[in-house]
Amino acid sequence: MTTKTYIKSSNQASQNHLLSSVVKLGFPVAIQSALVAILALADVLMVSDFGKEATAAVGIASKWHFVAIMIMAGMASANGVLVAQYWGRNDKRSAKTITQLSMEFGAKLLVPVTLGITLFSSFIMMLQTNDATVIELGATYLWYAFPVLILTHIVIVAESAMRSSGDAVTPLLLGAITIFINIALNFWLIKGGMGVPPMGVAGAALATTISRLCQVVFIWAYLNYRNHWLLIETKLENSERLWGSYKKLAVPTTLNAILWAMGTLMYQVIFGHMGTTELAVFSMMGPFESLCYSLFFGISVACSVLLGQSLGRDEFEQAFNMSKFFIKAVFLFGLATGVILLFGREVILEWLNLTTEELYPLAAPAMFILCCAIWLRMLNLIIINGILRAGGDNKFCLRMDFIAMWTVGLPLTATAAFIFGLEFQVVYACMLFEEVIKFGLCFHRYLKRYWMNNLTVVNA
């Protein structure tokens, strides 16, 4: 009896410690992700006063930045996984070296990407819409926002290193300050005032550029003030093995991110060629989806960090038990979130300015579908980003995304839109069908435990 009581209390203490760690890591990330989503939503809502063409233009132009940011996210994800595992081994020099390699590699990659998106802005806008006004406005947005990608890369990699070493609060605080600056600049530059004429779409882009520059300065000032390990630790002289370890993770993760981001861009191309009204509704719902996912993204980051640290210490059984806890929690939480959104969908549509006679018939059924499917998307998010990638199972994730999105989701959606000419809500539902394929593939892979790997290398 005493032994059973001890085991039960030990398990309870372990679960309480896990919950505490999830809150400590996940909650700040969730809040920051929510603020970023609110900012994206604010951009769209503010420029919507300039017409549906302006709304569609911001939606399209920001999607190209989104593709580039996904490249950074792939590199930052690989950096975060390795930093978490080296942090679990108390090896700060390797963690610093990996972060610096990630910074340098990303900068070399993003300079030509930035030039391409900026110089050929009008052409790439033409790929998604035939509306001349939307094309002109979108090209203007991309020109005013051209430094954003390099600045964002610095921010994302630095934040991934801080979170993987257990500090999720500092990125939240600095990010929150930046976002409030961005929103204030939005009100000023988009609407005009204090001697500045209303800039509309260009104002939204310029506000983003200025605020992101502020964020880079804030992060550098904080690291310098705290004598942070990212600055004071010396880089390993011989980093070839670490570079090989990083490339092994970063290349498939970055390719996966590009593949996924280009897929989401192709979905927007499909809706864009269905009509400007359809594109405007799709552009308004996108930031709201991101807002819904923000809390779950925080949980996935916490899951990835905690699992990565356990795997770096070869605590495989503990890692698997943690993963089961996360899957059960996200499943129940996802269902509850879907039910709440379902009952409040009319309020949400009004908040998003989607209740006009032109937009409501398209938006209402699509919102219903989103509410019903959100739990599945969240479950896939935690399994892919929080579990499989924590153990470096990135090549499988690359194959899985290609199968689910490019051989099922996109062909099905394009067929529904252009061959059968189905209504917006049906096409929207076809887009979400890829989540069913993802879940089947990913859950089977999860049960096989191929993701349970210690990725650290011993450095002489």
C-alpha cells in the first residue's frame, strides 16, 4: 500500500512539474504568437477601409514574405532543436556555435531572396491575381517592406536560442513592445496624421519595417546588458561536425518549410483566381486562423524544448511519456476551442468585417468549417512540430507534407475550384482535407518511435 501511494504521488508530482514547465515555456510563446497574429489582423482590418482591393493586396504581398519567413523558420527550428539538446547536456559553447552558424547561413540565403521578391514584385503579384489595382498595391507593399526579411531572420534565430535554453519570457516582452510600436505606427502611417498623408498599404509595410528594426536593436541591447551566453560564450574553433549536424536537420526542415509555404501560397492563388471577393475573404480569415493557432503553437514549442532536452540526456522513456501527455491535452483542448468558436462564430465574423452582403455568404459557411476542423489541425501541429521534429525526424516530415499537400490537398482544391466550379465553402473544405492525410501518416510514424534520437555530438 505504501509503495502504491508513493508511486501515485511521484507520478502526480511529475505531472505537476511537467505542467509547470509547459506553462513557463508555452504561455509566453503563445501570448507572443497571439500578438503577432493580432498585428497581422490589424494590418488587414486597417487597410480594409481603403477597399477590398487593398485587403487582397496586403493578403497576397504578406504571403510572399510568409514564404521567406518559413525559410527562416526552418533554419530556426533546426537551431532550436540542437540548442535544446545541447542545453540538456550543459554544453553552451556548442549551443552558441550552432546559433551563429544558423545566423550566417540564413543571411547568405535571404539576401538574394529579398532582392528577388522586391525587384520582381509586380510580376509575382500577377501570379496570384489579374486585378491591376491589387497588383499595383501589392508591389508597393513589397517595396516598402524590403528590409523586413533580414531583420526578421535575426529575430527568429535569436528567439529560438533563448527559448530552447529555457527563456521564453524575454522574447515575449521584447516582441510585445515591438508589436505595440507597430500598431501605433499603423494608426499613424496607414490613416495619416501629424503632417503625414494617409499612406494606406504602403504605411502598413513601412510600419512593419521600422518596428522590426526596433526589435533587433532591443534584442542586441538586452543580450549586451545581461552579458548573455549568446554573446559571451566563445564559438568552437572546429565547428565542422556541428555544421554537419546542423545541415542534416536544417536542409530538410527548410525544404519542408518552403514546400509548405509555397503550398499555402498556391491555395491563395486558387482563391485569387476565383475572384477578388473570394480572395478578400480568404485573406481576412488567414490572420484569424493564426490567432487561433497561437496558443497551440506555444504548446508545441514547449513540447519540442522539453522533449529535446530529455532526448539530449538519453531519457527516451520519459520523452515518450511526455509526448503522450501532450497529445491527449491538445486533443481535448482543440475540441473545446472548436466548440467555443462554433458558438461565437457570428461575433467573430462581425469583428472581422465579414458581415456585408457581399462577403457574409462566403465567410459564414467557411467559418463553420474552420471551427469544426481546428482540433485536427492542432493535433497535427503538436505531433509534427512538437514531437517528430524534436527528435530530428525531418526527412519524414518533408515527405509527409509533399504527399498531403501537393498530391492530395492542392489537386483536390484546384479541381473543385476550376474543373467543377464549386462554391467557395466547398473549395475551402477541400483545402482542409490534407489535414486528414497528415494525421494518418504522422500518428503512425509517432507510434513507431523513429523520432526518439539524441542528436548531440561530442566535440573534442
